[in-house]
Amino acid sequence: MYRYDAFDQQLIDERVAQFRDQFRRYQAGQLSEDEFRPLRLQNGLYIQRHAPMLRIAVPYGLLASHQLRKLADIARRYDHGYGHFSTRHNLQLNWPKLEDVPDILAELATVQMHAIQTSGNCVRNITTDPFAGIAPDEIIDPRPLAEILRQWSSFHPEFAYLPRKFKFAINGCQHDRAVVRVHDIGIELLRNAAGETGAKIWAGGGLGRTPIIGEVVSDWVPWEHIITYCEAILRLYNRYGRRDNSFKARIKILVKALGIAEFRRQVEAEFAQTKSSATTLDQSEYERVAKHFQAPAYETLPAENTAFETARATHPAFAEWVKRCVHPHRVSGYRAVTLSLKAHGGAPGNISAAQMESVADLADRYSFGEARVAHEQNLVLADVRLADLFELWRSAREAGLATPNIGLLTDIICCPGGDFCALANAKSIPIANAIQARFDNLDYLFDLGEIALNISGCMNSCGHHHVGHIGILGVDKDGSEWYQISLGGSQGNATRLGQVIGRAFAAHEVPDVIEKIIAVFVEQREGDERFIDVVQRLGLAPFKARVYGIPAKEEVTHA
């Protein structure tokens, strides 16, 4: 993973000192609340429902073991002993004291971490595939370009005050595990017939109040012009994006207003003027960054391992964990492992300080000292020998990190919701817990197969409910918490938005509704058909009929 040079470290240290002075002036009454707000947001500090929230950047999801230990130490000493991983790989602390934040930032800087640009109207944390560099279907490792984009966008003076927040995702595999189509800019790395590297660029995607799947702005941008092309898109957005209405300020609204043809024409015109600028990449700059992402010292191992096969044959629980949590690796004798942060009864995405230390130990012992954060709010050890999987499983199970539900109904993507967030209309975590409790039979979950259930506590869609096979959205109805259900969303190469099935439900009704939806799936399933395939084949009518107790042909009005 990338290691800071002297310039990087100086930049972060100076930002810590700058914020410490800004906070001192705020405490002394020399800065008003309105003056301090943009300064704290530039450093990832929010004021939430009950306490401040500090969002710590985990660039493109990579964490060294010593960084995990530092996060554990900070969570234990400055917070309530845990953190929450978001869908953008970041770690959120929900209970820090305001006066401790300068010290927390100073401690983060000692392990090359920070909270810069995790909030505010700027380019946010850049996300990518948690299996980057090891996925068998990878075309190009996206991590070097993700780091180059991070360096380019950090502290960029031209894009420090955009109309709204701005999100990048970059993917280098045949299968999109970075959800590039629902980002402000999505980058798909490709090779053409001549073997040259380039990218397809998407723009104008996003969820939230107005969910939109992005449009292709360019089918091919040579790798050396990826930054300059993205710069052209950002300049157009910075110039014409709506600043008079926060609900219409995202780039997706600009793309929709102009139409993709006109938007593309204006981007190309801007790009033509800047494509030979200082931000045009050259091979030496790419290699400078890429050397940080060279493959670790893999052993030469056979493709099969007798001890692993014996353990899988004699320990059914281990075999089920392998089926759900172990993934292919491009190097013979190795696998990637997902550590579940979705133990039933816990808040999805939460991790205790003790578990952070356990993951750090596992990473050191089994995966070259590195862990990764997945978009789905789990952690990944990318480089585990087949021979080590059984011992890894035993240790992970002791730490509460081996729930074998990856990709299943209870592997729920969930925002913190109304328990913490001041923007939320409704709680998310209790709904997730209630669904987990209702579907607590792992054998039944295995039989159901892949089902993505996503929960958001408000229209900002931090839980990405729009692209869940089942989406749950908390809404306010006469001062009470209610929940809309949508079906048919999906991410990946076939990204699509779910459709609301009808009127909203009270919190206590939601588990029953999910159970009825699953019952229709089980009854109508053909062979091993997946849930999402059944929804797409049948449409919403039979699910509506079961949920609302009406004939399938009748319509149900939305709440």
C-alpha cells in the first residue's frame, strides 16, 4: 500500500496544526459557529444527534495492521470502544468529545491517516474493488490510479468548494465491484485491441433524493489523460452546477438538465483545452506510485491443499464459512477472505476496538499485514494461503468475525440511521436487527442464496437502498417512523434501481413484510434461481399481492 513521503507527512502535520489553532479560536469565541462549520467539515467533523462524529479516511479501502491498532487505541481512549465502517470505506467514530478531536487527528497523522475531505463540498474518499490486485477477473490493478486521483484531488484549490460533495469510484475488473455507475464520476479501466490501457468514463450517477444511473461520457480515454478528462468534467460542474438549491446541486442534475449529448460536447471542449496540462500523467509518475502496490512475496504453492480439504470435509461449519466467505485468488494456493461485520444482533458495519486488534493480528499472521474495507461494510484479508484458512477461521470465529452470511439476506448494508444521524428520518439499526432475528437460521439463509438487503434512514441513501435487491428506506410520516420497501435494485455490471412496492410500513411490520416477500420468492423460484432473477422475471405484482393482501392486478399507492 502507499506510504507517505516527507512531503505527504508535512502536509498532514501542517493540517493538524492548522485545525488545532482553528479549534482554539473557536473555543475562545474568536470564530462563530457559522465560521467554524466549514473548517470542521474540511476535517471530517460533524455534529450529530447526540455527539460529534469524526469520519476518518481509508483511501480506496486499504489499512495496514499498525493503522488498525491505532484506530482501536483511538476508539478505546477517545470514543465508546468501537467504530463504524461506511460504504465509502471510511471509519466513523460516533462519540468523540469535541475538545479531543485535534488530539485524535494528531494521533492519526502518526500512522499516515487523516480525516481530510471526508465531508464538505469537495472530492470525497475514492473507492474501488476490495479484491483489487488479486481478483482473477482483473484487467488492470486500479489502486495506483486511485492513489494518483487521491493525490490530485486532495487540497485541490479549484475544487475545494464545489456545488455539492463529489464521489469517485474506479474499477479494473470485468465485474464491477465498485458500483461505478452510481457515482458522480465512475472510471472503468480497460485494454483495447492493441493492448493499450485506457478508461470508460461515467458521470452523473448518484442515489439520494433523485437516484440516477450515470451516463457514459467517453468510451475511451487514454490512461495518461484520465485526470485531465476528470478535471474537465469537474470544471464544467463547478461552473454550472446548481448552488441555489442543495437538492439540485449534484452533477447528476446538471447531466440530466443538459442531456448527455450536450454534456459530453461541453466536456470534450473543455478537455481539448486542458489535455496537455501539467496534470497529464507520464510513465515515470505512474511508476512512482505503482511501486507501492507491487505483489507481496507470495510462495510457490500447489493449487490444492490436503489439510484444507480434510478440514472442509470434517468440519461442516468451516465448510459453510468457506462457501460464503472465501473467494478466488489469481495466485495459486491463495484465497481472499471476507471477515463479516454482520454478526446477528450487532449493528451492521460496526467493529469493536478488540476486533480491530484481532483483525490486525490476523492480517499480520496470514495476509502480509494488510486488511481492506469492502463497500458492503465488511473487512477483507486479500492474501491468505489455503493451508492457513482453517486456523484463520478458528481465530476469526473467536473474535466474532466469522458469521458465514456474506452475500446472504442478513449481510445487510445499513447506515447508522436515527440512532446517531441528525439527518435521518428513522432508525436503521433496529430494523436490521429485527430482520436478522427473524432470519436467524443459517441453513435457511444458505438455501435462499444471494439476496442483497440495504437500509437507509433517510433519502440521502447512505445505505444504498436504491440498489439493494430489497431496499428499505426510513421516512417521516406525521412525526412517526415508517419504512418504504423497494424491490429489484442491483449493483455491478447490471446496476439498476429498485421500485417502491407501495405504501410504507410501521417499524414492527417490516420483518413480516420481508418474510412475505421471501415466501413469494421460495414459492416461485425455479431450481437454484436467484432472488433478483425471480423479481425481474415476475415483476412486482405477486410480491405486492402477498404483502398487501390484494389481488395481483390491483395497484397500491405510495406513501
